[in-house]
Amino acid sequence: MKNSKKDSHINRRQFLESSMKAGIALSMPVHLSDLLTDKIEVAVITDLHQDIMHDAPARLSAFLDAARRFKPDALLQMGDFAVPKEANRDIISQFNKAHAQSLHVLGNHDTDGGFTQQQTMSMWGMPDRYYSKSVRGIRFIILDGNEKGSPIHKSGYPSYIGKQQVSWLKDQLSETKEPVIVVSHQPLAGPIAIDNADVLQGVLGQFSDKILLAINGHTHIDGAYLVDNVNYIHINSASYFWAGDPYKHESYSKSIHETHPWIAYTFPYQEALFTRLTINPGKRIISIEGKKSKWQGKSPSELGYKIDDLQLKEDNIVPYIGRRSFKKYKDRISSAPDIRYATFL
């Protein structure tokens, strides 16, 4: 019996080590993998915050340079990108011109300064607030979590998906024959989820056999959550973790903080974070690569940062996009989280 337990432990360790090399490993249901023939890759970035970070253009350039090396089938930015003012036209154009398939998601900060969603969508080139797009056999369903009408909303930015959009989502999931990736800025599960997250989780749970992943930005954390057989992945910000007023500090030179005062309320990452989403139908595997950075200046722990959200954990607040492994069966998903990181590309 002792040898048996030891062998079991070694096998589990080997399995996790193997899973780490693959990033997030989620086995696709056979009926979904049969619909696809070739490997599909999408370069993903979120929460660049051009209007906060002094070096946002350099961070976007790092993302686009990495994407050019592996030539993805699409680029995806998941919100809090750049408000539609004239000074931001160039950085928005850089993203759009980098690929024929450039997908956008509206974030809560993308209308800051009195801009409307229509102005943002127009400059970005978005077809609508929420829409679906097929990328080589994968159906990307893009949601807008900025709607008003939540019965429990008290203050701050709206974080809600209304009845009309929920009905549209149901129709999309019901009608599509393609495997689905659901994309939103605000999370549909886990910390800081939209006000009616339970409604959205119920809808997605009904179609879990079609859904490969649900991914989001907004939280600036590294996290993965499993609800009703659907994996919800929080992709970390390209730029920073928000600190707030109690932890105001300077991570850069005084001149940078004078011209970009909001940086003082953040814990910036030294290097830009972004990832590569790969769907490999031959192996029935989905992978999300990790990327490592470091804190710029003092870390949250060095400044005594205290988590006030019960759903947040210390290993969510990190300067990297981590790896996790999931195994999907016909009637359930078991998960073996692994928060270690990989080098992008």
C-alpha cells in the first residue's frame, strides 16, 4: 500500500508538471472537436489603460510584437483600452491595423471623460455594444456588462447585463453549431462579478456542452472559477493592480507622476501582461499561456495591502498571468489549479 500511494503521488505530480507545460488544458467534448480541423490562436490583452499609464503605448507594442511572431487568427482586447479622444486615435489605429480580425470589448472606463459608448464604438470600429463573431469555426460571443437597470446598483459604474441582452445571448447559444468562447469585460463569476451574475451563470450552464471558456478582464487579477461545468477565467491587466487611496505611493519618477497622477493609486507591473489562447482540435485541448512580470516599485504586501473582498485571495493579486489545468468529462469538470507561470512565447 505504501508503494501504491507513493506511485500515485508521483503520477499526479507528473500530470501537473505536464499540464503546466500546456498552460490551461481543457479537454474539449468530442462533438465540438469534430467541428474543427485546424489549430486556432488568438492574442489576448485587457485593461491596458492608455488614459492612466504613461507607457501604455510601449505595452501595446510589446503585445503586437509578440502577436506578429506567432501570427494569430485574431487579436482580442477586453476593455479599459483607450477613450475615443483625438490624442488616442493613433494607439487605437495601431491595434486595429495590426490584424484583419481585431475584436473589441467595451470596458467601464472606455467612456470616461463624458464620452458615449457610440463614440467609443465608432473610433474603435466595433459593430455593436454586444455581438458575435466567428473566427475559423469558433464563435466568440462578446457581451456588454455596462448596462444600467440593476435593482441592486447603488453607486459607481454599472455592472449589469439587461434582459434584452440576456435574451439575445440565449438565442446565440441556442442557434450556433460552433464551439463558443464567451467574452466580457466585467466577470460573470468570481470576484467583482456583475450584479446579475447568477442569471448569466444559469444561461451559460444550460449550454455548457457548447462553451469552451468564458473569459474577462476588469478585475486585474489572475483567477479561474468553475460554475455549472463552465470555466470562467480572469485575465490579468496589461498594466497594474488597482491600489486605491489608502495605498497611494510613487512607483516611478516624480515627473511621470506629475503628468500621470492616477498611477499613484496603482501597483504597476514592470512589463506588459498578455496571453495567447490556443484551441487545438486534434488534441482536443485549449491552452492559455502565462506571462511573468514583476512589481514596479513596492509590492502590495510591502505596503500592507489588505484584501476587502472575501472572494479574493493573495494568489489572485500577482504580477503575472498564471497557468491552470482543467479536465472536462461528459458530465462534470474536475480542476487542478496551478498558479505558476510560463514565459510568453
